[in-house]
Amino acid sequence: TYPDGTVALRNLNVSFELSERIAILGEVGSGKSTLLRLLAGEYPPSRGRIWVEDEFGRLASLWEVGVYDRVRATLAFVPQEPFVAHDLFRRNITLSDEELESKMVEAAYFAELEADLASFPNGFDQEIGESGVNLSGGQRQRLNLARAIYSERPHLLLDDTLSAVDGKTEVRLVRRLVDRKGGFILVTHRTRELRSVDRVVVLKEGSVAEAGAYRELLAEPTSHLNRILRAYGESQ
């Protein structure tokens, strides 16, 4: 529940294996972004608890001393609204003056930024305007994805990260996300991405409506997944 009284999630009981490739989808206002921010530790839940199981099978609260820092060190969170600083393009990827050039180039390549950089007069040293005013929505999203890849944190939390990219770029990015080591949880409205994930979680009014393998949910005509696909006018 948010401070203004808005209830975003209710009666939620779900588990995630961070090495999996998971997609979360649902209607606008179903709680997708809130769930991702809770998993990222952006803020604590107003009720209930987020449990973390370590490699020895021990459970602890995410907000327990020592647990939070350890979990955050393994997660790279890319929010729905990309953060872009009024700085050089390279520093928006590395967030530091201490840069590893090869790692930065690799992260930019992963995020499909090579063509964009080639079009900039100063390449990585291009000055970015306030809030990324000189970049398109897709460029800002891919810049934030490059930052997450540069961090080398194994697990990614991606909040509609590919919503502004074109279809061909989306296909290449999803393929790279699937092929990389480490899992991801992707909030998405782009149903094409669902074919590549291990598990789909559908939220409705702040709760889990259904969860399972994409093909299994697709095979059930009355599934929430199929209702969403029909609402988007798509068949898979």
C-alpha cells in the first residue's frame, strides 16, 4: 500500500528463482512495476515479507541486516523511466570516471548502441542533454540496459525495458538476454518476448492470476495469457 492509500499488491504469494528467465505481464495497474521495485529493494513492503533463500537453503528477510546488501550486489534494476544524466554518454554507462573501455564497448554492443554511437560526432564522448533530451525513447532505454550489463551483476530486473525499441531490435536484444549467463525478470507488454522465457507470471488486480511455462498457458484456451493475447489481437 502506498502512502496515499493506493493498494498495489494484495494476497500475493509467489516465488522467483533468479537464474530463471521470467516475464511478468498484466493489465495497467495490476502491480507489475510495484512488484519489481519490491524485489529490487527500492522500498520495503507495507505488509508481508520478502524472503530470500541462500545457496544453503536458509531463509532470511530481504531487509535483514547483511542480507539486503548481498542481494542488491547481485541485481541490476532497470526502471520503467530510464535515468539519464546530463553528462557524457560513456559516464551514463559506467556511472564513474574509472572506466574499463573494453567492458563499456561490450555493454554498448549488447544494448544495440553501436549504430547510435557511430552517428554521434563524439561517439562515447558525446554530451547528453538534460534528462537525455537529445536521445529517443529507445536510445534512453538501451543506454540504461547497457549500464546494467556494464555492472556485471548476474541477475536483471527489467521494467518494460524494450517498450520503445523497434521489432527487429527487440528480437536481437531478447536473444542476447536469453543467451547471457544469469537470469532476468522482465515486465513487458510486448508479447513476442514471451516465447523466449522459462516462465510467465500474470498479475491481475495486485495478485497472481496464473503462472507457468508459456507453452502450457498458451495451450489452455481459457488462460489469462490467452485473454491478454486476444485483447492485443495476437495469436502465437
